Amino acid sequence: MSNKPKIVVLGAGYAGLTTTRRLVKTLSPEQAEIVLVNKHNYHYESTWLHEVAAGTINPNQARVMISDVVNPNRVRLVYDSVLEIKKDEQRVVLENSELSYDYLVVGLGFESNDFGIKGMAENAFAIEDIDSSRQISEHIEYQFAKYNNDKNAEDHSLNILVGGAGFTGIELVGELANKVPELCKKYDIDRSKVRIINVEAAPSILPMFDKELVAYAKKSLEDRGVEIKIGAAISECTPEGFIVGDDKELIKAGTIIWTGGVKGSSVLGKSGFELTKGKVNVDGDLRMKGEENVFVIGDCSWVWNKEADRPYPPTAQLAMQEADVVAANLKALISNQPLTEFVFNDKGTVASLGHSDGIGNIFSGYKLQGKSAATMKKVVDNRSLLLLGGPKLVLKKGKFRPF
């Protein structure tokens, strides 16, 4: 029986997959056994899911086979669903088996958070993974095809209603603004019959950007036919649409999508972890508070920004930087060395507003808008692929199409 410590990584999202790749580079086969557990045999670019949902990219483009970027001879790959983590027993219960561990990295990703809005879970689509995103694009196109074939179809069946004006919601309506004219042409439908409606309870869209960039984004979307309703809280989601505002207006739509929030995997709660708004608060070295051998990263954790006195927003760049620190800290634990505190190096934020438009704030305050921001978004996406799988993955999956 091997005396090597066993490191089990749960989830092959940005956090888990990057951690695994860093561990392979920093630890020799003699130093540790590495196990990566994921529900599917692929990783998906979660920052591209809004494009899959809008139907502007093929689902396969957003999918990366895990065995293409992780050597199965070096890492044991387990494709199974995680049901529960029994940290007191150092054991992970899977749907079809169990795993013991010496060190655990929890990077199980996000689930949609509807904040208890009545009817939202039952009546709205949510962007959670490849399959749920693909279902949205298929449903939208089905509504167009159905309208084209049914002379009695109501116009509101073509409406696409998006709840939430954060990153995902705004990037989604930006893609839809590009996709809807294509669908109208394909199914011989007047573009004026289709409404793309974005509903947000807050007084502004994209709260992570300054007023100048937000104003640009809002005008760009509205100029392309997106209706943005801010300060409109959703009290209920019915099969017909959202009920919003104090006057209880019903906004009808054939496609209803919720993008208003996410939380960490439900496995966290099932495992008895202490949660704050669906996520785990971690120490500066990214370990769960009170645990010596359990790291929680990515969308499953809150990492505190001491300067701003609030958690960092969950992004791909945050998850990948966390992975670097976790891999280094695991090596330190195995070698009885001091651990490193996580320090986030914010390289900026870029949001797409469709294929050829966007806004961005990079390099500590440099602002981008329009095609320059869209170009930077593609650079960011390709860099993510480079960090995950090297130049081969960039050439295979990268975004190079011209405007």
C-alpha cells in the first residue's frame, strides 16, 4: 500500500482543472497521488455559456475534453457525480463509488440562485452548464419555427425575457441582439415582432463598471433593440413571464431566462459546511476555516478583499489565480513548509455586448469600449485557454473570427 498522500480535486472548472495542472507541474509522481473528479469527461468554458445559450456558438466549441489537457497516466480521472463530502472521515461519497483523501480541493462550481423568487425555478431557464445553455438556444429557435408555422401564434411567444443585468444577463442580451435578426431572416419574421427584454431590480446594469462605460453599454444594447428595465424588481415568475414592479405588471414572453445570481454547489450544504449566501468563507490561504487539509475555491467560496472589505466577485481569473496558490500550498503542506496567503492580481474586467462590441476596464483603470473591448475579450478568452491547455488548445478552441 502506498504511503504517498492522496490529493483529491473535485470539479474540473477553471479552479479545479487549473489546480490539477499546476499540481502535476509542482509535484513529482513520488510526492503525491492526484485524483480529479468531474461529472463529465469534459471541462466547459463557463464564461462562454451565454453564447451557447444565444446560439451564437456551437456547444462543442465551449467544451474541452479533460484528457486533452490532463495526462491520465499522471492523474487519476474519475467521471462521477459528487453527492457528499464527509470531511470528518476524509471521504467523498460519489454516485457510483467513494474516495478517501489526505488533501481535498473543492471546486464544484456554481448553481443558479433564484433568491426564493416565486415560480422562478419552475418556469425560467437558467444558464448553469452546457446542457442547460443548449436547451435555451434550442427553445428560442423552436419558438421562431412554431410562430412561422402557426398562423394563430401570439406575438409575445417570440419575446425573450432575461432576468438580471449583471455580467451574464448583459452578455446574453448582447449575443441575442446579434442572433435574433438571423432567426428572423431564417423564419421570415419581421424583426419588430421580437422583443428582447432585460429586467433588473437594481438602479443600474453592470454594477462592476463605472457610469461612463455603463452608459455606453446601455445605449449600445438599446440601439440594437434590447429593452432594459431597471429598478424593476421581479416578485414572481409565471409560465407566461415576469411580474414586476409595484404595479405588478406582467411581462409576457415565450422564452424566460434567469441570470440574476449564482451560489456554490448544493453539495456544500448537503455536506454540512457552514455557508454564507450559499458559499464557504475561507482563510487567507484558501483553506476552509478550521480545516487543515480542505481547500475551497472558485464559485464555491468567498475570498475576502481586505481593502474593499467585501468578497471578490467570482470570475475565471480569480479562480485560476486561486488554483496557483492552492497548488503551491499543497506542495508546502506535503513538504512541511509555510503556506502562502492569496493575493488577487486584478488584470481588469471586460464584458462583451455581442460579437463586435463590448466594454472593459483593464490595467488599473484604462477604459475600452466598442471593437477594441470586443478584441480584448477575445484575447482574454484565448489567454484562458492558453493557461488551461497550452498553445494546442488555443489553436483548437480559440476565438479568431474577424468582426
